[in-house]
Amino acid sequence: MATQSLFKEYIWLVKTIDRVGKISFADLNRLWVDTEMSGGIELARTTFNRHRDAILDIFGIIIECDRRDGYKYYIENNDVLHDNSVQNWMLSTLSVSNIISESLSVQKRILLENIPSGGSNLQTVIDAMKGSFMISAAYRRYGTDEPKHFLMSPYCLKLFRQRWYALCRHRNGRMGVFSLDRFIEVSVSDVKFEIDPDFDAAEYFSECFGIVSEVNAPAERIVVRAFGSERYFLRDLPLHHTQTEIVETEDYSDFEIIMRPTFDFNAHLLSRGIMLKVIEPQWLADEVRDMHIEAAEMYED
């Protein structure tokens, strides 16, 4: 069977079991037969078991059977499908890819964003992470003509605003974030490194808006006011995982966030113009206000 068809079946199984919660093999088969993929033919139990093994191997998703509850199948590590995990990202991406691949008749009416893959640099950094090897890189920052050369330990990768970033530890112990598309050259060195056993990638960025993680900017309570339709956008796409709505009126809603007020967060607030206003803390409100004033002055003769 073609790989694309297999992935469609894997995704269908995961999505169906996740949606139902727990389901018997007989009920799963009834739903399967109703799909176009089945061709009206039931799913053999041996095929289902092979799919379970493949889903575990590829996505790390565990489909278990609860024998005490009528031999019903369920996803044991269900949490990975509802957070920012690699599994959730892969399933979502493949699901969209499947939908679009079956919609070629209207492909000119489906407009997509260009999301850089990271090219060979992404594969190189991942290979180094797998083998715990340092990377040798020539990196050119924006605004500089000559690249700088580094030998550093790749700790993790993060996708943010259509770009791949690598969090690396320099030999002096300092951490730095590097955009993969700014690497002029990058290769896996023969120098091994040991990652800090206490390092947790999700925890490292948990207090950040994006990829800026200023250690001198501790997390604090921030309240932003969203006017008009902006509040609906924030409900659907929270600024941060700690976001909660604390005030709702006819004209606006206030959202509380516990995070580091870094420059990339300020830049996002600025980009939303009159739709977002900082209420607390006052120093941050003053800072964003000054940024708005400076931006307005650029348009004055």
C-alpha cells in the first residue's frame, strides 16, 4: 500500500479513537466501512494491530485496549494530542496535507503561507542532537557582513512565526538562540557533549512569548485589554498558555498572562495597534505607549 494511503489510515484511526474516547473494534470497524478509504471492506484485526505498532513507532502515540471495559481501545497518552507536542504538530500537518492533496481541483483557490523547512540545516542539527555531538557553524546575524564561527551544543529546536530556531549552549556555558536560515554553514562535529540532565525544552520557553528568553526579565503578571473583535481572536489563539480572561464587557475584555515581558512580546503588542492596550504593569504600559509615540513620529514631517 502506498505510504500516503497508510498515513491517511493512521491519522483516521488516531482522530477517531481520540474523538470517541473509548471504542470497541466492532464499532471502530463500522465507522471505518463508512469511509471512502475502506472501499466498503472491513479492517482486518491484523491490519489494525500493524497500524497500532506503526502509530506508536512514528508518532509515539499509544493505542491501548481496556479488557475490563469490554475490550475497548483508547489512547493512553492522550495529552500529546492536545498540547504543543511534536505528535500533535505532525498529525495536524499531515491531516491538512491529506485534505489539500485530495482537493487538486480547487488548488488555485487555496492560498498557503510559505513555511521554510529549514532545509539541510534542520536535518544536520537534528542529527547532532540525536548523537549528542556539538555543531560547527558559521552564523551571520542580521546587520552584519561577516559570519561568526561557533562550536556549540544543540539543546532543542523551536518553530516560531514560520521559522526554525535552535537553542544552543556555547562552550562558555551561555545559551543562545539561532535562526536556522542564518546559518551559512553548519555541520556535525566529532566533539561529544552531555546535555544537562535537568534541562526541559518546554520548561525553558514556558515563560516566553516566542524565542526570546531574557534571564534578566522575570515572569510577571501582565493584563492586556482587547477591544472589539480582537478579544475573539485572543480566545481562539491565546498569546500564552497562561492566558485567562478576567473581565468581559460589551466593548472589551481583559486577559491576564504570567510571562516574561520580552521585546518580541512588546513588538506583537505594537503590531496590534489600537486593538490591544496594556493595563498592568504600569512600566510596561509606558514602554509600549512610548513605542507607539516613536512610531507615529516617524510619519511627521
